[in-house]
Amino acid sequence: MPRKFLRLVWRNATRSRTRLAATVGGCAVGAFIVCFFLAADGSLSRMLDSAGADQNLIVTQKDRF
């Protein structure tokens, strides 16, 4: 059963190479964006921890909220 299913999936995936390339490319871009933001968040957290998070001042624009 799984072997038949995998063969069917492979045939459908390779039927349209443009669609396959677009799907793989979209997944790769999405994975890159998620990894980028997770890495940026981790780096910012480490930087704030090393700089002393209790000494940070957050400034916002007047009447913004």
C-alpha cells in the first residue's frame, strides 16, 4: 500500500515540473523567512541580555497609542 501511494505521489509531482519548482521554491522561501526571524529574535535577546536588560529605556512617539 505505501509503495503504491509513493509511486502515485511521485508521478503527480513530476507531471508538471513548473508547479513542482514553484512549490519547492515557495517552501524554501518560507523556511528561510521563518529561520531568519527566529535567528534575529534569538540574537536580539542575547544582545539585550548581555547589555543588561534592566537598564534599557523604551521610547515611543507621543500620542501614538
